[in-house]
Amino acid sequence: MPSIGLSVELRHLRYFLALAERMNFTQAAAQVHVTQSTLSHQIAQLEAELGAKLFDRSDRRVTLAAAGELFLPKAIKALAEIDSGIALMNTSRKTLTGELRIGTTPTLNMEVVPHCLALFSRDHPSMRVMADEGTGDGLIADLRAGRLDLVVAYRPFDLAGLVFEPLYTEEMVVVVNGDHPFARRRRLRVVELHRRELVLPPRKFTTRVQLDEAFEAAGAEPIVAMEMSSIAAMLKLVQQAPLATIVSRSALSEHLGLHAIPLEGPTVVRTPGLIWLVDQPRTPAVASLAALLRTHQAPTAITRAQRS
């Protein structure tokens, strides 16, 4: 059966379902509030567009043809999804109440998520929002257990049973203070971090796993002088000590006194996004917050290294 062209409209699907339910042109026409001749013409138009006969007609009865039997469950599912989407949009325009449970990672919880939650709270002041911060694996475990409605995190390595909707892509950068030997560099190759002292997140974070893979690919073995779970704490330490760290660029929005140097060979990038379970229902509250997150652009830190 050919794929549906642009000229197939919602009314065609509604007329098809009405006739498939009633198997009678007169009754189906009354159900969708059109004349019998209009219904007959629209069904013929749909069949012409699909290039297949959907109904067998005789003087006494109407039955589904083989193509109609195949098309029926797809039409039912398509209309159900569209009607659900319309209902969500109508509901999301109203002031929402209830609870919304989201989980996010430390980096995204520094700027992206709080900004969008502020906008969400302004639009829906009666909503109670609970935002948990943790590792990607831990947050996904909570999502699977039903303890979270939505996860905003970086793309997980294992997507089994999950839907990941990317929001944007951002590079990871080396961050140092003004006295560090790297402070005036415009770019750094990963291999140049060999035997350099770094402060990094522990291996329970997917960011650390990705960085270790980049080090291995470049043949670099940096000295991990310290591990810290807090991005803010790592940046504060780098401000005061001759150490370097590697973070997503968005983590630097409040740290303009630091220098950010892009990495290459290989370039290390991260993709934050929205994570749901497959077939997980989207509530109006989740849909509303997701819409805000989609419109949020990744912040770009302005540093002396970038201006030089």
C-alpha cells in the first residue's frame, strides 16, 4: 500500500473510521455530520489517494476490503495519537495543578533546568515540582521504577526501553585560571593533557567515562589529582589552584574569571536531551516543561581566552 500523501486529511481518516464502524453509508454520514453523497465522495477520494480499494460495496451491504483491514488499525492509532496531542495542547494552556517529578544531572542543573523551571513555575504556580539531581544511570533507574516523570540528562550509552530526544550539542572544554600555563591557549589537543594534573568527576558519571575514552584514544594519561562530584566545587577549586578540569561549556555561565579552551584530537561533545520510557504517557505537565526545554538554547560562556 502506498504511503499517505499530503492530500490525505484528518477528515478522510475520520470518515473512514465512521464507515468501518457502521458499515452503512447513511448511518456513518449521520455520525460525522455530512451528507451521504459527501461521505461517499470523501471515501472515494481517500481510496484514490492510497491507490487501493478500502471497502467492498454492494446494493445491500458494505464490508472492509483486504486493504481496508490492513489500514484500519493504523488509522485508529494515528487518530488516537492526534486526538491525544490536541487534548494535551488544550490542557497545557490552562493553569496546571498536581506534582511533577524530574531528574537532571549536576551540569544541566546549574543553568538550563533552573531557568526552564522558573518559566514553568510562572505559568503554573499551583504545580508542585520535585527536581532530583544525580548521575545519568541513577536517574534512569528512578525513571524505570516510576519515581520520576521525566529525566533531563546527557545521552545515555544504553537506550534500551528509552526514548531520547536531543536538545542541542555542546563541546567540553578545558578550564583553567589565569595563572595556568594553558591560560593563553586557543585550543588544546587531548594528548597535551598527558601527565597534567586534573580534577575530574568520579567514574560513576558518564562524563568521566567519556573523558577516559578520549584520553585512551589519544594516548594520554593525565594525573587525576582529585575527584569531585560537584561541578561548582571543581570550578571553585580551579579558580584557586594550578589545576585544570574539563566540563561542558554550559557549566561556565557563572564563572567568567576562568579560561575555557576547546579540545580537539578528539573533540569531546555531549548531547543533553529529554528521556522517557518507551510508551510512557505524556502528561500535560511533562509536555509543558518539555516544550520550554526545547526552546532553551545552550548558554555560551564568555571568557578572556575566547576574546583573545
